[in-house]
Amino acid sequence: MSVSEPYSIFEAGASGAAPAVWAPGPGPRPAAPRRPLAFESLLFLQLAHQALQPPAGPVLSFYLEDGGQTVAQLHAVADPATGQARSPGQAPFGGAQLAPGLGMGAVHALFGAAEAALRGLGQQQLAVRGYPFCYDPAGAAALAGALHQRGYRVALAEQNYHLDLARDYAAGLHPSERRRLHKCARHGLVVEQEHRWFLPRAHAFLSACRQERGQAPPLPLARLEALFEAFPNDYFLFSVRVPSGEWAALTVAVRVSEAVLYNFCPASPLSQNALSPVVLLNEGLHAFARASGMAVLDLGTSTLPAGPNASLLRFKRHLGATAGLRLSWKKDL
């Protein structure tokens, strides 16, 4: 069968037709499902978001269908130059997303189809960057279990921290961070939600702060502007301002789903360390997400090129954050 043609993989069920994988073949962009999704697609896996992730090669989409609905999805980008396919192409995470209640069988079906199709395109390896376990513990566990059974190795295991929005923010703070929060209030610092018109200036601020701390630079300005333009209800710019109006801290926050707000790119200059305005910034994000009906504030990982950023991990623990996993896998095809 040609990998450029649609195909399905069927699993026998007790009552006849069982869930089937529908794969419409590689193309320049991910293909839309032909059946309605039975779950809310995470933002980075949505077709409109993936369209802003320039692929290195053909994009392959795989959908598990059952009872007239799409109950799972997987997207992968082939790279003809290197033979190393990726999921996602360009985003913080990808991999398979499952409807509630699905288990490892769904993962096996999706990745069985994906591996066969990628081999047909001459790909020699598949790299998968999973979403944090706190987004969907059952789905992430099913993905990890099935990939282990399929011979994938963990290429990177990162600690990912998140705040439970059911818990009061100040109640979870370490005494030292609570003192810093009170100090911010005494010095008149305030949290602001900024308009996207400030993005050029904000990008320069983020870049300078992250460079002096040895952290990865933010996304290119043109990419950020395109994301804010395409997803005005999902991308936000939050700041902490001193009484004079200058920024003491800044971040890009992303509504990844109805339940999750992701603190994507926080930054503060070293000159503000005495006040620690990022403590106040996270309080603002916590309040915003809680008022929006969300359940999780994702503080992300803390990995530098040389390894874990111990001071940043400690800071997140002092915020009352809970540690979890975000796993990346690889498999030779």
C-alpha cells in the first residue's frame, strides 16, 4: 500500500467493527479529522497552531475513530534530509492525545500505523516529546506504558512543576517567598495584563533577561506576533510593574486547554532579585487562571543545556508547586 493513500488499521472487537486508525497520507500540513473529536485538542496539537510550525518535511496525521467520533490523535513530521521524524515538528510537546478512558491499546494502534508509514517514507527514527503528566495523568501514563512496550527509550526525563489552582496561592508559599510577596506589595509593585502591541518591547526585555541568566531565548518576535494574532484568546502577556511604570518581570502565558494555563516564558532582570517580582507575577497568573475556571498553572521544566537548573527547581518548590514528569522518547524504526 502506498503511504500517500488513506488507509485504516482495524482491531477485532467482540461486537464486530472495532476502533480504526484513519491516516490520510502525508502532506504539507496536518490533515483534519474526518470525525468529530471526542475531546478538546491541546492547543499545540490543533491544526491552526501546527500550521504556524514550519515543518521540515511531510506531515502525517493519525486518528483513532470509534462510534462516529475521533477518540485519539497523533501527528508526526518526517525529515527527508536526516531520516529523523518528530512529534511535534515545532512545539513544546506533541505525541498522542487520547479521549478520557482510553488506554494503551489506542496508543499501540496509533504508533503502529505511524511507524509503518514513516518507514515507508524512509524515516529511520521517531522522536516524541510528550505533554506533562499533570495535563492528563491517565493519558500520559498510557502513552508512557505503550511506548515502553514498543521499544521506545526515554531520551529525556524532565521535572515539570505545576500549581494546583484549587489551593490558595499564598497558603502554598514557603515563608521566604511569602515575605518576598509582602515586600513586593510594600514597594508598590503591581501585576498587569499587557496588550500585544507591547510585544516588540516585551521581546527585547525577555531576551535580555534570559540571556543574563543563561536561559534559552524566547521564540523569535515574528513567531510570537503571529501566535498572538492567530490565538488572541489563548496567548497573553503579563507583567509586574514598579511604581515608575517600568517592568520588573514579564511572561508569556498560554491557555493550553480549558484546564491548563502555561507560564511559558517568564523573565526578570538580575537587578530585581532582591524583590523577586516573579513571585508576584505567578500570583497574578494563579488568580487569572483560577478566575477563568482552570485547574492547573503549569510552571514548566527547569532544564539548562548543562542539565537541571537547581536554583529554579528550588524556587518552584518554594512556590508550593508539585513536581511531575515530562518525558521525551526515541525509537529506531
